[in-house]
Amino acid sequence: MKKTALRASALVLFVAMAAGCATTSQLDDVKATADRAAADASAAASAAEAARAAADRASQAVSSAQSTADRALSAATESQACCEANRESMERMFQKSMSK
């Protein structure tokens, strides 16, 4: 984006100079426009970098949340297995006591 703005400014400057009618104030205007374009491009690059950093932080947060959810699922699965084993054991004890 910065290169495009600089190229456009250079082209405007070249056309103005090629026309032979460019005054010093016109050239100063063109330079000011080019400087503003360069500043805008720099600001856009900074904003894009900040957005990328925010996206990276969000990605890390999602990864951490997924890891936590995976651990919770594993713990829940183990608890369910334990519960089922206890139920089966109690059922066997009940059946054994009823058969006596």
C-alpha cells in the first residue's frame, strides 16, 4: 500500500514536471500529498500489525480453551466410567443378597 501511494505520488510529480507548467507551490502540494499518503500507508501497516497480534492472542486463547474443554471431557468420561462400575458392583451385590 505504501509503495502504491509512493508510486502514484511519483507519477503525479512526473506528469506535473513533464507538463512544464509546475510551479514551486504546485510541487510542494504534490510533495505534501505524497507525504500524507506515506503517513496513511504507515498508519495502515501499524493497524494491520495490531490486528494480526490481536488475532494471534485470540488464537492462543481458543487453543487454551479447547485444551481445558478436552481435559474436562476426559474427566467427565472417567467419572462416568467409575459411576457405571459402581452401579454394576452394587447391582451384583444386590443380586447376590437376593439369591441367598
